[in-house]
Amino acid sequence: MNQGILKKAIVILLLIAVGVFLVRAYWTEIVSVFGESLKMLTETRIRYVILAFSVYLLSVYLFAVRWQQVLSRIGYTLKATDLLPILFGAIFVNNLTPANRTGGEPLRMFWANKRFGISYTDSFITILFERLVEAIPIILLLFYVLYRFPSLEINFLPQKSLLTLSSTYLLILAFLATGILIWVFREKFTVFLKDIQQNWKKLNKAFIPVLLLSSGVWILDIIRLQLISMALNLHLPLYIVASVSIFYLLLGLLPITPGGLGIVEGGLISLLLYFGLSLASSGSFVFLERFISFGLSSLIGFLYLFYYGGSEIWKNIKLQ
């Protein structure tokens, strides 16, 4: 068995064991919290859930427009609606594979090649360009979250705080972590930058549209999360909603479980608990969010894949 797969299997088994232990130890409290959460969900204002789902669909459409804008700069004339099935299919695959936002990219390249004749190289370059430009609003949002994030008190001994991390320290740590990652992966970054440089004359005209569309997607993400909180009668400040948005991305990138199942939910609930929400409120919020971004999106992606011959597409991707 591959060592990487073995390590992942061990991690998953350990997480399951910890989960079983916690459930057995706190069964009474879990039943109580589950009852409170169920009550909150039954009182959910459905119109806000529908609005949140509509905003999610709009954000996926903006993704399609963004990709269409990049492809048009290198000679492919397509409509954004032509690319929607591919993007939803990629979302479905992302939800089945570890490391969100990476598992569906091979499907995007293969599907675009078979349906529209887009070469694998061109698909790769356009997707890479999207990701590089999207990093700008992500970094800006991350700095806003770190700036507004409450100070962290680290206790080495009970009832004694020996270290307090303010937002300034968090920003410094973020800069250091970014610098270390760039240095560690400098060779890969060099290859990526060379690929972009070779096509920059064609792609530079798409920079502003892609930047605006990427920013729009993240704004819609915050609006969607705010609508979910409104559906549950929760009044969350902007920095908390932005923190959830960024934390969701970071947790989803961890290559541990398919679609971040368990990791994302546990991490988001812990974050909301840190901000002072009750366990019932945190659990209800995360449930509704994942119902839209994981459940409904996966269903739509599955239907698109099934309609366009998903089994053949998936087999060809695995072969390649």
C-alpha cells in the first residue's frame, strides 16, 4: 500500500476514534445540544436560505464568467453558460477528494478538452492565472481578518497566561509563514511564473476583469454567510463572517478527508465557539452552510456529470 494513503488512513482512523470517544463521554450534552439545534433549524427563515443558495449559484456563475474571460484572451470563444456544467462537475469532484479546490481541476481540463477542444496546456494556464489573481482578494481579506481578530491568550499553566498574541503579531506570523512557503516551494513557483510569463501578453488584458470577478465572488461568499446567519436570527459582525469565509478555505485545503468532511465542520464550529456563539447556534450555522456549499452543490454537479457522461469522463481522468 502507498505510504501516503496509509498515513491518511491512519489519520482518519484516529479522528474517528477520537470522535467516538468524545460522543460516548459527552452523550448527554450532545443530545441536549442536538435538541436545541433542531429547534433552531425548524425555526429557520426559509427565504434567507433560498437567498443564500441563490447567491451561491450567482458566485458559481461569476466563476464561469471569469474563466470565459481568460479563455477568450487566448482565442476560445465560449459563453459562460457553456462552462457552468464543467464548474459544477469540478465542485462535485472537489467534494469527493481531499484538498478542496484542487481535486476538480483535472476534470475541468479534461472536460474542456473533450467538449470544446481546449488544449490541456491552455486549460492549465488559464486555471493557474485565475488562481494567482484570486490570491490578491484572498490575501487582502486574510489581512482584514487578522487585523480584526481578537487577541489570543495562550495558557501554559492553568489560570496563567504567559503569552498573548495580538492582531499585530498575527500579521507578522502570516508574513513569515508566507515567506517560508514561498521559499520552500520556490522551484514550483518559478515554473508557474514562467508558464504565465510566456502567455502574459495574451492574459494581461484579462487581469482587471478577473480581479474584479474574483473580488465579487468573495464578496458574495460573505453575503451568503451573512444570509445564513440571518436565517437563524444570528447577528454576526462582518469580521466574524469574513473569518468563517477565510477559515473555510484554509480548512478545505487540508488533504485529510474528502471535501474536508469533519475537518471543516469541526474547525468552523470551534471558531464560532471562540467568538462566543453557543454550540447549538454554531452547529446550526455550519449545518446550513454545508447543506448549501457541499450538499446542494454536489447534487447539481452530480446531475451535470451524469447528463454529460460522467462515468466516461471520470474513467479517462483516472487513466491520465
